[in-house]
Amino acid sequence: MPHPEFLPIQWKSTHLELLDQRILPGKKEFLKLTTAEETISAIREMAVRGAPAIAITGVFGLTLGAKLQSGAANPKEIETLLSSVLESRPTAVNLSFAIREAKKLVQGVSDWKEITKIWETYGLKMMEEDLAANKALGANGVSLFSKDQSEFHIITHCNTGALATAGHGTALGVIRSLRDAGKKVVVYADETRPFLQGSRLTAFEMMEEGIECYIITDGMSGWLMNHRKIDAVLVGCDRVAANGDTANKIGTYNLGIVAKEHGVPFYVCATKDSFDLNLKTGVEIPIEMRKESEVTQFDFLKSENGNYLFPEGKTSPVGARALNPSFDVTKAHLIKNFITEFGCFTPEEISLRLKSV
Ligand code: MRU
């Protein structure tokens, strides 16, 4: 668990506090949000990020939206609020599931006060359930690693830890659980260009926990697999299609190919809300395109007085163009197993295993 000072999402009844992940690890500041609009913009601008954390925040965003209303709610107003939160980020399916559930919960309820209470309770329940799911997922993940081996070297991508969830984490949750099971774990954290979730957030979480961690740039994993024994790649996910194709942070697909080439097991850590069985394959997963400047300069790391934390911010010629797909899809055949709170299974077993949860 992160130190309480670093709990990323804190519901305070009157408002929502979010640890601003854009300026970590340089600064620890909380945003105090009182409206749905502020919450939507915090999600869009990635002050909070990670599929489960986005969904939980979205529900608290709804709660804040409802809280500012009074009297009778008409269905059109409710629908507008639900869709504005839903549209904040498109790839992670967790948010769509949460919004669908939030809508269902207030079917037939027409008092804003009552709606506020229902959504607040739902947000708090999501936090509890996510933490429990992460812990169960972590324990299931441990079972895939040899009992007879005392040290494991693991590559991970992006940030899937306590900062991306309600606590513990998914891929980082397995790493925490391995450590708790008495194993020595050495983590190689992909830097994760362009937003640097790996170097800024994963390395930060691992250091807080005292877990040995080396940052590598996204192109170094092939070298690493050639030069050191890597036991596994562990990644999180934003949406899994019915055939097992998996959307996760851009760069995950490359890592999957390199792992396959080197015979390193590639595990995707997912809670049940990551599986979108409505989509047959990964081709149907919507991929968020973000602004070019995240690639050409570090302007998202601006300090509060407007100065760049990096000199000038720019790392490319003025006027250079860039592409910035925020996610890619790793093909199912590259994935050895999904690690979930309800067990570990192959891509072929998804439909069967999801039926029973
Ligand atoms: O753009 P982000 O930082 O929200 O992307 C996060 C990821 O891709 C994570 O790997 C994924 O959401 C799983 S978090 C448990």
C-alpha cells in the first residue's frame, strides 16, 4: 500500500482530492475538486490515470455533478452528466462499465439528493472492491512463479500500481505480493514514453516500497532479455477483447513481441472490469490519440509558476510533427496468461472463465 500521504483518490464528502500525478515525483500536491467539470478535466489531463483509478474518479465526478443540483432530476440532465464523464477518456473499458452501472443504479430515481447518495456509495464500494480484487490478483500471480526460486527479475511497462488503482495495484500488485511472499524481486521499469509513467510513477512506488528497480528506456528490453535472465513480463491493461487481444499503454505490443522472441512469459494482469466481451478482437478497441506536444516537448510537466521542469521543455525542432497514440493492442498469441482476481488463464479460456464471475 502507498503511504497514506500518497493515496491517489480521496473522497472527502464535500469534495474529491486527487494526487496530481502530472507533477510526481517532483511535487506532492492534491487537487481539490468540487464539480464534475473539474473532475472530467483532471481525468482528461491525466492528473489521475490508470484504468481502475479513472473509473473510480469518474463515479466521484458524477457524485459531485449531482451534489450541485437540487430538487427533481430529469432523465435528460442525468444522461448529459453521464455522457460527459464517459467521454473523458475512451480506451479503458472500466470507465464505460462504471458509467453503465451508475446509470442503472439511478433508474427511476428522480431526486438529486438521493442520486448523490447512490453514486457516492457506489464510488466508495468500487474503491473497496478494487483493492480486494488487486490483492486476490496479486496472490494468484504469485502462484505462477516457482516456489523453489528465491529471486525474480521482472520487466513492467507504464504504471499499474497503487497510483493507478484503489491501492496495491495489478502488475505491481503481483510484484508486491511476490515480495510479501518472501521473494527478492528486481524490477525493470520501462520509462514509458511519452508521459513517463514508468520512470516517474513506477520507479517512485518501487523506491517507496524498497523494491530494487532499474528504469530502462522503452527500446532497451531486447538488450535486457539478451543480457540478463528475465523471468517474466508483467503488464496491466485497459481493455481486453473476447479473443484476448489487449489494449495497454503504447509500447506494450513491442514488449510482447520481444518477450515472445526470447521465450519470456508475458503476463497481462486484469481485473474483471477490463474484459470487454462485446468486442470480438482488438481491432475494435478505440485508441485515444493525445496531443503531439506530449511527444515533442515536456510541457505537461510545467511547474505551477509556468516554468518548465525541463529546460525549455522542447526535445525536438520547432514545428516537428509527432504521432501520439496513447495505447496499442498486443495480439493474443503473444500473451501466455491473464492474471486476474478469479484465477490465471490463457486467452483461449476468456469466455469460459468470464461466464463464471
Ligand atoms: O494513460 P494511462 O496512464 O491511464 O495508461 C495506464 C495504463 O495503460 C495501465 O497499464 C492500465 O490502465 C492498467 S492500470 C492498473
